Amino acid sequence: ISFDQITKNISSSGQGETDSEFSFTAGDKTGIAKIKVTATGGGETAVYDLQLDIRNPNPPETRSEIRIINAGEKWESSFEPFGIRGTNSARLEVSSFPSVNLEKHLDYLLSYPHGCTEQIASTAFPQLWLPELTGKRSEKANESATNIKEAINKLLSRQMSNGGLALWPGSYQPDNWVTSYAGHFLLEAERKGYSISPGFIQKWISYQKKTARDWRFDNRHRYSCNDQAYRLFTLALAGQPDKGAMNRLRETDNIPLLTRWLLAAAFTQTGRPEAAGDLLDVRNTETEKEYNSYFYGSPLRDKAIILYTLALLKNEEQSLLLARELTGELNKGNWYSTQSLAWGLLSYMKWLEMRQDDNDGPSKIIVTHNGEKEERTVSPKEIWLKDLKLKDGSNSLSVENTSGKTVYATLVRKGVPIISDAAPEEKGLAMKVDYVTMDLNRFDNKNIPQGSDFMMIVKVSNNTFSGVENIALTQMVPSGWEIRNTRLFELNTGIKESEYDYRDIRDDRVNTYFSLKTGETKTFVTILNAAYKGEFFQPSVWCEAMYTENCYARVPGTRIRVTGQ
């Protein structure tokens, strides 16, 4: 930070208090700013130290570059850091198997700003296999262990009295798919050595068994077979298979293709691969498009479940073909939900776990970064990670393959932009943001007198031809504004808020989660106070369907000013 003036003479007559202001400007670097205030007068001296957290509200950006380096070839690249100094980093990822852009996708999951039960499990699930890929003593493995333990503790707190898991804290009923998914993660975590409360598992098994027994096939809701099959697989994974329910589902006519794969996985877990084989044509890895979107799904998620099942079946030939297809999809740079991305990564790692060791031995490479050379041997099932020390301006990198086999290299760069250049945009959702006084009069929110209370009113409409579930509205506020408790003003605002599933109020933002029927509009109110004088940047107001592609709306950020009264 830099001050316009660092010294002032202040006159005071008699006893009492006198206010004085020092204006400063935040620079383009994030971190903790330390300020020392020294007051001297009347033969006395007082010193006060304070710290300010200089942060950037914009989300980090991740850029990746993937190269296939054949035997004897050399890849050379030059690049510059992007974003604010101190937020930029670069990492090289090298392996002898097809790249899945692991670092970029894991970073997306770890930095995802919302936290429903599905997203908590998705963040940690793929990290269960990282120690085997990056080395059990690597920094990445240590980080993943911390993240997994944190996710386990959060998931345990989401269990309801009946044993199911709620999507959000305070929900009045469990989410069945999420209950199976979180239980699946916890069972795999237990196999990897993590401690899971026996009481949690017992209650979860009881809920799964009761729900499995109560389920009935209904051709009008054929897609629910997928939910039942996944539930039966997780029970089999827990060593508590419901064989009667498994056989009834197997004998049911007209079950979806994904149901067959999940049920085959269940039979495989119970030691009946012949029953699994009867359910499948392993050459057909397609699923019905009309069911892709149910249960947080997508075509990529369904293919990942199939790859996971093929790995359990130890079908190397068909799994290799599907793994190549999956890695191709994950390297396209398309948008994916947390569910799709997590399933894609964890099924890929499960496939690697199943693969036989390469008879060709390890790969050998020479990495040169900004003139510093390093020779490295990469094991057949290893993903070697190297953090690159960046300098201002151009950085050079080369990777030379000195072995007789192909290697895959990925350069991942991260940074936080100073100011987002996002423009207004609407796809599927429409959003209108208004600012009014407490008397419901519109005013200029870019110039607000200090101490003023006012409201941000956001209206979100569904312009698609179907209902949209699990929408997240993020309202970030500038540093000069403070968020007030809306409940205290509920009777006085004159505006009735729409219903929502969950709301997360933090110091600098309000996240609201809800669903919209076709053509429906919902209204949300945030009470704010212009607390601090100065000029600030207000981030974008952003609304997105968390599990539906190309369904979002954005109102760009702007500079605002809080003036003296």
C-alpha cells in the first residue's frame, strides 16, 4: 500500500477526541500490509500497529499446455507469468501414460467456491490415489491427506438421524444419490487407511438397505434405476450386499444401460463376475442421452462410471479404449461439473491402479528451466510433478525424452487477474440487479454517502424449456461495504424474498442456492451498509447452474465510491 500523506499535525483544544484521516491506495500485490501509527504530543508518545489483508476477489485462472513427446524428441516452450505478482505459479507434470490434465482439474475442484455435500466429496475423492501416483512422501501427497481428512469430517457432520446425507446443512431430507456417492468415497478412503467412524457407517448402511428395499420400478421414472443400482453397488462395496434387491433389479425388463454397468459393478464386488458379464456388452459404452442429466450427471460422468466398472472387471482391452476417449475429453478444456470432473479423475486413477506394470521400464527425461538442467527417471505408474520458479518476463522450459518410449508433459500455469474483464452475459438464465434505499427508492450505487443502509435486489429468471436445479447466486461486495443480517430487516424491507435451498453469508459475499421452474423468476435481497470511505472495486454478480452446462448469467463489476456524509 502507499499513503498520499504519511505525517500530519493535528490541533486539539482541551480534552476530547479528534478524528483525522490518512488516505492510502492498495497496490497490485496481495498479502498482509503492516501499518504503524505513531502519535506524539505533550511529551507523550503512543504507538499502534495494525495489519490489513490485501486480497483480490477475482477467481484464479488456470492455463495448461499438453505435449506428447515421442522417444528421442524434445519439446521447448517459453512463457510469461500472468496475473498479480505473488499469485502466479507454474508446475510441470510428466508421465508415461496419457495425460488427464490432472493438476488443472484438481486445482479447479480444490478452488471451487461452493460446498454442498456432493462438492465436498468430489474435491477429495480423486485425491485418494495421489500418493500412488506422485509418491507417498511428496508434497502433493501430504496436501491431499490434509484435504481428505477435512472432507471426511465435513461429510460426517452432514449425516441425518436416519443415516442419509443432506445436500446442504439444515435440509429436511437426504439426497439419495449424494448419500451413495459420499458413502462410496468414505469406503474407498477407509480402504486407503483413513479412519471412519463405525457409527457413521452402520447408520449409513441401515439407510441404504431400507431405501433399497423400499424402491420399486416405475417405467415413468425409469431413470431412478440408476440411483438404485448405485446404492446396491455401495452396499456391496461395504460388504453388506442386498442380493435379493440385486437379483430383482437384474431381472427387471427395460432397465437403462448405466444401471447395467452399476449393477455389474455390484455383482463383481460380491464375487460373481459371471452375473456381471451377463448384464453387459462391454463393447457398447454408450448410455441413454435422455438420462444423462439426472443425479448430477453428464455423458462424461456416465463414461467414467463405465471405465470404473471395467477396471473392477479387470478388462484391460476395453478399458484402454475408453480411457483414451476419456482423457481426450478431459483435455479439451470444456466446462464440467464437480461430479463429472471427479468421476472422470477417480475412474482414470482406478484404471491406472488396475493396469499391469509396463515391461518397457521407466521413462527418462531431461528438464531445463531457465538454464537449470535436471535429469529424471519417471516410473511407469508415476506422475512426476515439478514446481517451476518463475521470474519476471520470459521463462524458458524444455523437456527432452531420452528413453525409448513416449512421455506426456503438461505445463500448468496459475494466476489471479487484477481486474476481471468479464462482460455482461446471459445463457439460459436472465439476471437483473437493482440498488434501492431502505425506502425502496432507486439511487446511484456508485456514489454512496458513508453510513447509508441500502439493498441489493437480484432477480433471476429461467429462460430455458425445462426446470433448472442447483443454481448458485454469488454476490460479492466491495471492501467499503458491509453485509447486514437480512433477517433483522425482514419485516421492514417491503420486499418478500423467494424461497431458497441454502444461504451462506460470509464477510465479503452472500451465496444463495435455489432451483427454478420453467419461466419462473425468483427475487433475493441483501441488506448492505456503506461503512468505509474510499474508492473500491465491486466484483461481478454471478449466477450459474452448478450441474447444467451453458446455463448462467453475469453482471460485470465496476468501481464504486463511498463519500463523506
